[in-house]
Amino acid sequence: MQTTVGIAGISGKLAQCLVKELLKYPEIVIRGYCRSLQKLPPSISQSKRIVLIKGGYDDRENARKFVQGSDVVVCCYYGGPELMTHGQEILIDACEDAGVNRYIASDFAVDYTKIPRDAIFPKKSAQIVMEYLTTKKVSGVHILTGGLMETFWSDFFGLYNSDNRSISFWGTGDEQWDLTTCTTAAAYTAALALDRNAKGVFRFRGDRKSIKDIKGIFETVYGIPLHLKQKGSIDELYQTVEESFNMNPEDISSWAPM
Ligand SMILES: NC(=O)c1ccc[n+]([C@@H]2O[C@H](COP(=O)([O-])OP(=O)(O)OC[C@H]3O[C@@H](n4cnc5c(N)ncnc54)[C@H](OP(=O)(O)O)[C@@H]3O)[C@@H](O)[C@H]2O)c1
Ligand SMILES: *[C@@H]1O[C@H](CO)[C@@H](O)[C@H](O)[C@H]1NC(C)=O
């Protein structure tokens, strides 16, 4: 039986990992949605198994065209609260109108079901969208993966500095991090997209390692030292985040990575 998977934000990094994993299943065809088709790689723009629909996140008419005929829609948007909340609500409304049964939210995050609603949390949109889905006919699917390993090493978190091969961290260095690579997260997502009974919250992780574990692995694999620099305790981290947040809540980059 053929399964049609809609991907919103098909130009994104996670979406491109997901396309690769989905195309491993011969019975899957894809409908892709994004605001600009120009920058898509040929593996997507020239694939006979992918239909592309162009439209903005707030374009209800094209969002409806996009979800039409999908068995499940996966959202891979990433951006500010307007895109992540309103943009996802528009997709969910379109799914409901078109009779699409399942919607995989753009989560791919830490387990935010454990984060209190009044806590400082940069992905509040995920909590709002989860609640919104409970009021709709379309069933929500939430994939919680911990941190993505590629982001762990990227400048976004400011953990790893490639100039002096060091990781700056808060805490003791023994705290466990739940981490998953983009490819593994995408493989889980593809399997859930195919499983028509998969609904609700799914917690996956590639592995669980401390900063000290990661230092050991890095040194074994590369044969060069990785320096660790402790920035302060976890309590001091909370304090610092709260101060930065209170100073400028709108400037997410000033507090969210911490
Ligand atoms: N847990 C983690 O550590 C972690 C790390 C990374 C990502 N993630 C999650 O994974 C998901 C995907 O992230 P990603 O890294 O793949 O993001 P990405 O590469 O930045 O892709 C974002 C997608 O959203 C689209 N988009 C952004 N702004 C838009 C706008 N105003 N209107 C319409 N489309 C817009 C982009 O379209 P354009 O190409 O046209 O800009 C692109 O398709 C997100 O939920 C993100 O939070 C989690
Ligand atoms: C590496 O460089 C960064 C940025 O200059 C600095 O904050 C950090 O303390 C350095 N780490 C070590 C171990 O020297």
C-alpha cells in the first residue's frame, strides 16, 4: 500500500535527512512544502517520488493544497514563535479540513512534557502546539530526541570551540546528555510516519553521555586532547539564564542556548 508523507519546510536540514530515510521505503511518496523552491538540492527537486508545492507559512490556500492527499504531515519548520506556533496551527487546520489523520509536530527536542509551563523555555511553541492538537480531529505525534548531536558541536550552543579544541560547560561534567544525530532522528521519524497507529508522544535517544565521556571518546577517536573548561555550577547557570532572560526576553539567542 502506498503511503504519502507531507513535509512542511522541506528545505531544512532535518527535512533533508528525513527525505533520505523516507525514500529507503519503496512504498512512500512525498509531498514537500516550502517558501522557495530554488535552493532545493537536485536529489529533492528532480525526484520522481516528490511533488513540490510552494507557499509561505501563513498562506492557508497553498497549505491546504500541500496537505491534500497526505496520510501524515511532518512539520520541519524552525524559526521564531510566529512560524512555530501560528505556522503550525495553519498546517494543523489544513490537515483537519483535508481529513489528514496524523500530524508530526516540529519538536525533535528535549522532553518538554517535564518542563513546567511557567519555566523559562525557548520552545514554548511546542507546548502550545501540543495543546492545540488535543482540540483537533487530527492526532498529534511528538518526537522527543534530546539534543541533536550536530547542534551540540555547532556554534549555536557555544559549547565547542574548534580554535583551541575545548568544551565550555556548566555543572560537574558528569551530568548525562540525551543526544541523537540528525540521521537517527530522521530514521525514527520515517518509521513513525509509516506506522498508521503511531499517535502521541515518542521518546527516543541515540545515546546518553556526559561531557567527560565525550572528552574520552573524542581523544580515543582523534588521538588529540580535548580541553574542558567549567563555567560554573548548575545553580549559577540557572541564575545567569534568568538574568539574561529578564534583561531581554525577545533576544532568544542571548539566553536560549544556555
Ligand atoms: N534538539 C535539538 O538540539 C535540535 C537541533 C536542531 C534542530 N532541532 C529541531 O528540528 C526541527 C528542524 O530544524 P532544522 O535544524 O532542520 O531547521 P532549518 O535547517 O533551519 O530549517 C528550517 C525550515 O523552516 C523554514 N522556515 C524558516 N523560516 C520560515 C518562514 N518565515 N516561512 C516559511 N518557512 C520558514 C525554512 O525554510 P527556508 O529554507 O526557506 O528558510 C526551512 O525549511 C526544529 O523543530 C528544530 O527545533 C532540534
Ligand atoms: C578556548 O577559547 C575560548 C574562546 O576564546 C575561551 O573562552 C576558552 O576559555 C578557551 N578554552 C581553554 C581550555 O583554554
